Amino acid sequence: MKPISRRTFVRLSAVAAGVAPAVAVAGGPSNAPATRSSPPAERQPTLDSTAATTPIADHPPQKKTTLRIGHCQLEARCGEFETNLAKVVQGLERADRERVEIVCFPECCLTGYPDTEAPARKDAFAVDSPSMRQLLDRTRQFNATYIVGFNERRGPDLYNSAAVIHQGRVLGLYSKCSAYHQFHRQGREFPVFERNGVKFGVVICSDGGYIEPARILALKGAKIIFSPHYNYISKEYLLTHFQEVRADHVARAVENRVYFVRGNNVSPGRDPGIQRYEGVGYGDSYIVDPFGEIVVRSRRHHEDFIFADIDLGLAEDNAWGLSKSGWSFREFGAQLAAAAAAAPPARR
């Protein structure tokens, strides 16, 4: 069997090298170009039902060998939509300057991530709401496809969701499938999207700690899995959390032969949206390659912007005539289901 080259094309941002702050804080000076075209007339946002099968490209899809992807690590403030939106715009300005094609923002980035239901409901919004329309109007001029999280209102229900957006269109939503706040409904759909012929999917935070969500996306053809996070960790659990999350993400990347992007938030001080405990939002965003190596990582405890040119050849997975995940399910799926059915209930 012909060996796979381990060469990975990586370019670190100036910030990751410690040169300058990557994302301006709210109210700070913008690094945007001096001129931008005015946004088009306001449109009603809609969910694009063809997103999972329609490529997003500047020209007809073709086989790409590298793709530039990134993440904007920032502090999201609970209930401060305008402030959070301004940071998303700044992050997209940076993405366009760096020619990043897909960029991720943190979990619940637009609404903040309160741990109680009342503020979560107060600031949640629907995909066809004025808040979403404002987001699309402010960002339709940018070239990057982006992933941004928010508390989503869907009828009477709340979901922890991430929207995938390109030039004023909502391509689709992913809703967290392991949401642990009782006021969030669980998502059970796993859409896959495309940019210039490259398929990618989304999981949210703790979803990456389970085998099946990433495996489902990989079996659907995803070569990149973006995982927006919102971490605010108690000091007693900080080191354990750091080690466990790193191990989970390396495992998901290797077992599925994909790039895995951990896209975290940062909380320099007390998060007013978290009422039940005190913690730390330490950042530590990174991109893991299909061999489990971290190719770029953010600074901790600071807003930051990271990106890398990923070698898509490393994400080819056909050693068994089909993907590792596909072969594993075919060979052991029935035994796994039988073992799960016979297993005793977990102790509480």
C-alpha cells in the first residue's frame, strides 16, 4: 500500500506568533479596509434547503488539494447582541484579508451562553427573525463561509444551534445533540455542507466527546469537522477538562481521518451569564490534522484568530476499500448494537 505523505501546509497568523492582538475588542479600533460596499436592500432570511448538496464556490467545483480554514476566538457577552455581532463582523473582515475560506465562531456567540432558562429565552431568536436578518445584512459582502452559534428559538422550543452562512444566505443549521441544559432540545440531524468541492460538518462542544456524531459526518463525506465551543470551567475541573477535551478531539480526527477544529470562546473575567458557579473560559482553540497533530493553536486567555492551509490529501481514507468508519460499522455494527442492548443500565 502506497504510504500517505504526512506533509501539512501550515501558515500561522501573526497573532498566533505573538505579534499583535488578532481580534479587536468591542469599541476598539477596527483593522478593516477603509472602504466596503454598502449592503444590499434588506431581505427576509430563509433556510436554504439545498445547502447540504449545493457547493458554495467562487467558480465551478474542482478537486482542491489545500483549503484555508480558521477560527475567531472571542469573548461573547450574554445578552449583548450588537456587541457580539460587531465582533463577528471584525472576524469576517480578518478572514477576508487572510483569504480564509471557512471560518468558525464560538458556540452561542451571538447570544451568549447563560446557564439558566430565563435569559436564554430572552435573547434567543429564530432563523426568520429580525436579528438573523440583521446578521445577514451586515455580513453578506464577505467571501468567507462562516459558522456562528446562537440560542435558537424554534416555535416554543430552544435549541443550541450554529448557522452556516455564505454571502447573505443561511445554508443550514446544526443543533447540539448532547445539550446538557434541560431547557435545550436535543438536535438529531447531521447536515454536511460544501465549499469549493470540500465537504464539512459541524458538531458543538460536548458533541465531540461522543463517537457517533463525528462518525456520521465522516460517513457523509465530511473532510473537516468544525466544533464551536463555549467553555467556562470551574478551577477544580480545569486540568481534567483540558486533558479530556484534547484526547477526545485527537481521537475524532484520527478515527475518522478528518481535520477537527476546536473553536473556543474566551472569558477574561467573570461571565455574568453563568450564575451557578465561578469558572474560567481559557480559550485554547486549535486545528487537529487526521494524524492527531495540532497544526495551529490559539493563545489562551486572549481573543485571537487562527488559520491554516490544510492538506486535503491527508484526509483521504480508503485503506479498506471504504472509510475506516464505514468498514468498522459494516464489520462490527450488529455486535455493537447487541452489546448495547444487553448492557446493564448505567449507575447514577
